[in-house]
Amino acid sequence: MNARPFPDDLVRIQRAWTATYQALAACHPDDNTVLRRRLQRLSVRLFWHPHLVSRPAARPALRATADTHAAGSRAAG
């Protein structure tokens, strides 16, 4: 049995997407265009990732896994 339900690159993409979304929500008008473009690119990478193309229902679990990884790295740092 695989201990990791998602590939590391997919979790990193999801974490980057969440961080970018939060930065965009913080409303920094100077960075809006850059952040929106980054969010769009990350969204495309998530949508077309081979691991999720055939398993769209796994997206909520991916977000939860990425949040868990982010919380663990914040606690360790």
C-alpha cells in the first residue's frame, strides 16, 4: 500500500496554488496581474496533472494533504 496518496510534485503545486491564492486575497494591487497569471498557470497544472485527470474526486483530499504538509513545515520551521 502506498503511504503517500499523491505525488510530491502534485502536493507542491497545490501548496503553491494556495499560497498564491492567499497572496491575491491579501489585495496587493501592484502584484495582482502577476499573481493572477501565476494562479492561472498553477490551476492548469493541477487540472491536467496525470494523477488527477482520471480522479477528479480526489481534489478535496489533495487540498487537505497539501494543508497538512504546509502545517507540518510551519511547525518544523
